Amino acid sequence: METVREIGALRDAVAAFRADGQLVALVPTMGALHAGHVALVEAARRPGTKVVASIFVNPRQFGPNEDLARYPRREQADLRMLEAAGCDLVWLPGVETMYPDGFASTVSVQGVSETFDGASRPGHFDGVATVVTKLFNQVRPDTAYFGEKDFQQLAVIRRMVTDLDMGIEITGVPTQREDDGLAMSSRNIYLDEEERGKATALPRALGVAARSIGRGDDAAAALEDARATLIAAGFTIDYVALADAETLSDDPAPDRPRRLLAAARMGATRLIDNIAIEDS
Ligand code: AMP
């Protein structure tokens, strides 16, 4: 596995893959890798395809009062994990490469990025769309892999790729979970032992509500029950909502694919999770 930190070296390495007749798959990450990221690399690994992972903690997707400074950084462990997962090339740009002096461009996706995390974290999805556009232009992959864990992010990227004719195939990978159901996240390490125990209420409450809505029960009542469960477990709720799985509209038609989405704070840690509604 090769690692590159300069754009010229990245372009040479990708050109060598292309000269060898290989397709190129990109897995963007912010590092502090776990089995969720490994699942993306494994999904990207296919015969005739080289897998490029990027590690960049993107300052533009953090709000002023968010955790940029303390976001976990552990490059050596990440590289070992990527190598073991079968990654071929790791792109490790510095902030000065991504945002050199004078940088003045923003990619902004309307609609799908305005609800939920877009409303709670102003500017977050502009930061995501801008950095993913840069990564796409740097690596020029054929395909790119994103986790369903960040469901709205995946929807924003799909919209952006379609709208801007980027010609990159986007694949969503199911959320990888701990044995007790908590979605894996680089931020789970912020939870102390007691908080970590209580946090399992999030996937549990979403699962109960999703099954209830899938059976045809009243959605508003199911969402209210989920909120009450989360509050009883010690969460402060940001949102618990039913959304159209494509447009992220918070008023989805029942005959459309729907997703239950939640964000809630356990202590100082903001957790997100989501689950599909499956009609039963
Ligand atoms: P991050 O490093 O948190 O920016 O995440 C990088 C990529 O990994 C994103 O596409 C995430 O959606 C994905 N990801 C993070 N956690 C998980 C998980 N538990 N399961 C699947 N994908 C994940």
C-alpha cells in the first residue's frame, strides 16, 4: 500500500493504476478508522479496481463550537488498518493542499442539505460537498463509497453528483454496529463508560419506532415514543424524524422509501443514527 501527501504524487499513482487498465474507487474518511470504514474499503475492493482511501479532517465541515481541535487523529493505526483491509493507496493531504491561501470556492447543495443536520449544523454540508468535490477532482475516481451511517451526507453527495454531472458511481454501505447495536463512530470514544451504556437506547428506540411505522402504526405517535425513550435514557434530542430517503423531505409520502433519522446528545457527545422503514 502506497501513501501520498502531495497532489503530484497522487496523480502519478492514480495514472499508474489507469495505465494498468484498473478502475479507481475512492473511500473518503476523516481517519480514526474503525470497522465501519473497513466495510467501505471491503465493499470497494473488486477485481480490476484499485482502492484509494483519503484521510483528511476537514475543518470546513466543523462548526465554530464543534470538536475539530479534539477530533481523534491516529494516522499510524489508520494506515495499518487500511493496509490490512486491502487498500491500495492512501491520500493524506494537508490543510494547505486542500485550502491554500486565497481559497474562495464553495459547493452548496440546496434542498436535501437544508433539513436535519443541515439545520442543526449550519455550513456543515457546504463543507462536506466542497471537500468531496475536491477529493473527486484530485483522485478522479470511477466510483466512491460512503456509509449509510451519515445518511443525509450520502443523499447530499448523490444529489451533487447528479446535478453537476460528475459521472462517479456512488455506493452506500450499510451501517456497521457494535454488538449492542450502537453505530460505530470515531466520536464514540468521547463517551465515558456510563454514557456508552446509555447510548444503546438510540439504536433501540429507532428500531422500535421503525418497526411500528413499518406495521402501519401512527408515525407521529411512534416518533413521540422514541423521543420519550431517548429522554428517559439521558439523551438531549436534536431531532427524531421520518424522512423521504432520497430528498430528505420531513413530510414523506407513505409509498416512497422512508428513513427514520435521529441526532441526540449524550453528555457532550452528539450521536446520529438512522434506519430504513420496511413495510411489514
Ligand atoms: P468519517 O471518517 O466519519 O467522515 O466517515 C468516513 C466514511 O465512513 C463516511 O462515508 C461515513 O458514512 C462512513 N462511516 C462512518 N461510520 C460508519 C459505520 N458505522 N458504518 C458504515 N460506514 C460508516
